[in-house]
Amino acid sequence: MDDIDNKKINFELGKTYFAHSGERADFTDWQLLPDHLHSVGNLAAEFASWFDAQDMARHAGFLHDLGKYCPEFIARLNGSNKRVDHATAGAKIAAEKWGQLGKLLSFCIAGHHAGLANGIDEGQQRSTLDQRLKLKHGQDIPLLDLIWQQEIKLSSQLTLPNFKRHRDQQGFQIAFLTRMIFSCLIDADRTDTNNYYLRIEGKSADKKQYPTLQQLKDKLDATLNAFESVSKDQTTSSINQLRQHILKHSREQAKLPSGLFSLTVPTGGGKTYTSMAFALDHAIIHQQRRVIYVIPFTSIIEQNAKVFRDAFGELSEAVIEHHSAFDANNLPSKNARDTLKQAMENWDAPIIVTTAVQFFESLFSDRPSQCRKLHNIAGSVIILDEAQTLPLKLLRPVMAAIDELARNYKCSIVLCTATQPALNKTDDFHNGFENVREIAPEPKVLFEKLKRTEVKSIGVQADEDLVKQLMAREQVLVIVNNRRHARALFEAIKDQPGATHLTTLMCAKHRSQVLEKVRADLKHGHPCRLISTSLIEAGVDVDFPCVLRAEAGLDSIAQAAGRCNREGEKLLEISEVLVFQSPEWKAPPELDQLAGNMREVVRNHAGDLLAPEALTMYFKGVYREQGAALDSKKLLEAHRNHAPQFSFPFQNIARDFCMIEAHLKPVIIEFDEEATQLVEALKHAENVGGIARQLQRYLVQIPQKGFEALLSDKVIEAIAPEKLGDQFWRLTNKDLYSDEAGLSWENPTFIRAENSVI
């Protein structure tokens, strides 16, 4: 290959600029810079068509690599080690040419590698946009060859999309649009670059072809019809008839205009299938492009994804899960990062199953890797399963995002739960949701017809009292508020028939096996005394004749009741949900506060504690008491304060929008032979992404202090650190993991860290 000086001569004579280098000495496989800029601009515009921001996205693409029009970048492509700032030039030109709207593009252009910065100095780590825009051509950044003006034509003016404005959230709307355009730019840039390298390698850049929504609807219809036929062949129960009524009525609502919906169905009413059937019908009618199913907890995401895969049968490839516990950006090798990132799906499949953390933290993120998929949320039907679990401390920003998706991004959002939160303006919630349409037929009547449990308070119960309760019943579930309490109770009864323990200190594969045995024991009438934390309330399908629940919020009590007489087989003998106080194990402060709101409803509501009106009373009390704490980081205020100058602190917002404060570290448990084989394969794999996804089933998430204690005692080790860095850790002392309780270690530091809610 020619040396740098010869290539520089070629550059000066030919005025040819490149975006990416190839392998050939004659430059015939190098990507021309104007080709890349036009391709990225046009692709970004295509992505932004779902929210009518094509022109802005196109110009972001045209300008994002403008700084490569300089000799310094030619030298960089030819082997120079000198870093070249190629993003600031386009950002400066956007701001100079189009003022504030150009500044919106400047955020995207300047951050297309490092991420969205703060607009002005607020103690961030990266340079602010304001600092970047003050850099001077020819001094701080390279001087551009003016040939770019001949090759890249810019419009004289830009305009915002014709959005429906929210009177109190216009700053939030502009920042939200910025992230969406950023998403289009990131995806377009990565896609075009990847396609270019595939072409020079002689590979196809064809996009994966998924089944259509109509094909998925037809397959789901066939599955649901088969279910109905089976139920008709047997004795048709009233509950099956009611499920069919709910399904039919809900699907009839699919023709309603897109926007906000609620699906308020008691446990056992079939809301999982109903919500998906509605979503597919609605998406087809309104020409939306995918369904995104958002689940509150990672512990049940595989369970729900499996339900959908089974329902879609041979079309199950349309269902993509996104819930990686590994962060590809921490890997030292570029190849390792790239291959793992390929496992982080771009959300262009018809059915996405993801977690609330992944969904909402991405919407508020500043990182290119997280933001890349955002534009694919536009034009979707989004089902928020267990909507009552939306985090209180971030509730108002989350609601603003939900409202904006429905208002301006052609989305329909379904708040799906048996315990519907009181988030509507009609519930006296300030700036609450408006025009939320209920999909289910007469929820109050449904709750009366599906009433299967009676909630009773049994007061203070010491552990010895709880042991007596467990001994007095052969099939019973006890749910407590932290893992240490669950472990202590289990140790007290572990010699009894059917004694079982469920905790997040078990890997997902282990928990699945425990639950499989629990279901079999319950079905066949065998003894089953299960001690669990609240993880079992997250949609886990078990059916106990009696449940005991430590005091918590009324929504948690209702979710616990959903594990009792779940299939309605004991309607004639209403089953009991017994709520107790524990003198030995104090609830965490946030749960104790919610328990107080629950007790207030008990005092002031004479009827069924699980009825919709009781839950509305409870949520109103919670939100009233929380007040300003519903936006504890003052994120909406930050958006308002920075709106006049378009100086949004994107980096700070991303940092502060954290749904799970406790930092957890994943440790791989070699629970069975498959796990051991995957660990061995990980050490030698070129593509670690697929293996990492399979290892999800073998992770236990460890609090940071506990992780440090395990590391100090040398009972965990990094897997192939020379290749993978410190991203993947495995437990080396298998004596610390038991079939009864999962990961357990009597180190005081670890025990303190272990004292968590789930």
C-alpha cells in the first residue's frame, strides 16, 4: 500500500475525500465521503418519516461527518495516530446556519460518537455543546475544504415538525425530538457503514424479512380458536366464557383511534392474550408497524416471551427479547464489542419483548448504543404490562414520555393491569392522562364476577406464628419483603413436606425448575409450602389455596392475591389472602410508607379491598402524599428551564433517570452442564453475543458490596479477561450455591447488601 506522503499528494491533486478506508492501494474500495453523507442523510430521513421530521434528520446525516473534509482526516485514514475531531464542524455549521433549530441538530451531530452532551456546563464529564460550538476552524479543529459546499447542498431554512404541542411540556417535547433525530442519525450512520464494509467483503446487506403483522394475527387467531375449541369440548366453565367475552369485547375496541388505552382485567381474565390480540388488530387497522410488550421485571420476561412464541408457532422468529445484563461497551476488544452489540436488537422486528428499565431508560438516554433503536418505537402499539409498577420517583417523566409517544409519534399505549393506577386527569392527577379509553368490558363487573379471594388482616405475626400458619396448611404461599426474611422462614420449615424457597439469588433456570415443581405439586395435591419474596407477584403463574402477605402497598397485596385461587376453581369457597405485620423484619422505608397508604384504605373503604374503586382510592392517596417526589430528580423542571436556549442537559438527565438505583453485578452460575459448556464456549468464541444471551438464564445479580466481598474472598473469577475484560464473572466455589436457596455466603458484608426487597 502507498505511503502517507503519496496518498497526501493524491488527495491534493484530486480533491477526493473519503469516509472510510478499504484495503486496495488504488482506493477503489474506499467509501467516498459525499456518498456516505448522502446515504446517511437519506436513510435518517426515511427513519424519521414516522414522526414527520425527515428534513431535520436528513440534514443531520448530511453534516454529521463534515469534519472529514480535511487533509488531517485523510492522514488518519492512511495510518496517522493523530485524533481528528470530525463531528464538531458539522455541529457548528448547523447552529450558524439555522439558529436554535440548528442547535438541536448540533447536539446530534456533535454527539454521534461520544453521546449527547449537556448544552451548558453543569458539572458533566464530557465537553458541553456550548464549548464545542466555540471551537474555531483552523485552530481548535481542522479547516474544511470548501469543496464540501459543492458536494453537499443544504436547505436555507429548517422547520419543526407540525407537532401537537403540550402547553406545559414544550421543552420536554423538543428534547424528546432531539433524541429521536439522534436515533435516526446513529442508526443510519451505523447501518450505512456496516453495509459498506459488507459490500467490500462481498457479503449481502439484505435486511432480515420478518412475518407480517397480518400473518401473526392469523396465527394468533388460530391458536386462540384452538383454545376455545378445547374448552368447549370440556365442561364450559363460567370463567372460560368470561375470558372469551373479555377477548371479544377488547378486540372490538381496536378500531378506535390510536392513542392511550387501559386494559383493566382481574388476574385470571386472560389479559396477556387479550392485550396482544388487541395490539395486532389495532396496529393493522391503523397501519402501525410493531408491538412492543414492556414487562416490569426481568424475572418473567422469558416466561412472557415463551407464551407469545408458543402462540405464534412457526412464526416465533418475529418475537425478539431485549434484556441483556451485559454491557457491550465495557469490553476491551472492538470485535467483542461489535459482536455483542449485534445481540442488542435494533427493535425492527414485529414483536419486541423488553423490560420497563430498558424501554424507559433508553427514552431518556444520552448514549448512542441505547438511543439507536428509539426511532423504531414510533408507529408502535406499546403494551405496558403491570402498569402500576411504574417507578414513583420518576412517574411524571415517564408519563410525559408516554403522552409524547401517543401525541406525536403515531403510537398507541395500553396500560395493562389488574390494579390500574389513578393517572388520569379525571382521577384528579395534575397533568394526568386525557382521553384514555378502557378496552375491557365494565371492569367493576369483571372484578365482581372474578372475585376469588378475601383479604383479611391477621395483625402481628412473629416468625414462630408464621411457622405455625405454614404447618397448619399443606398448600400455602408466604410472601415477605426481603430475601433474608424469606431465607430465615425457609430454614425454620425446610424439614417439612413441600418446603420450598424462591429468591432472586437463584438463577432464572433454577427458579424455573422450582416453579415447575411447585405447579406440579399444587396440581396433584401434594404438600407445597412456598416461601418467596415479591418476585412471585410479577405475573408468575401459580395457584395456591391460601396466601400470606407481609404488609406492603395495596397494589402488592392485590398482586399477591393473584397467586391465590388463580384459576377460579374454588369460587364457592372464597380463598383467603392474610395480611400480617412482622415485628422482627421491618419493611424498607418506601414499602412501609405504601403500607401506611394501604391501611388508610382499610380504614376508609367498607367494601372489597381489591375492587377498582378501592385501588383508585389507594393510588390517589399515594400520589397525593408523594407530591413533588413523583419527579424526585426534577427532570421536567430541567427541561422547562433549558427550553428557551435549547441548552438541555442531556448527560445529566440520562444520569438521573435511573429506574434501579442499586448497582448490580451479574455472576454466572454453572448450574448445569449446559451452563458449563456455554462458559467454555465463551472463552473461545468469536461471536460472544449469542452465547451471552444464552447465559442470561444462569445469572444471579449481586449488589455491588456483595460482589466486592465475593471478589475479596476469591470465590469468583473473570472469564477470559485477556479477551473479554472484566465483563463476565463466574462463581468458582460451588459450595456457595445450593439447590434450596441459591447463592448464599455468610460474609457479613454480603449479608447486609443482600437485605433487599426482592
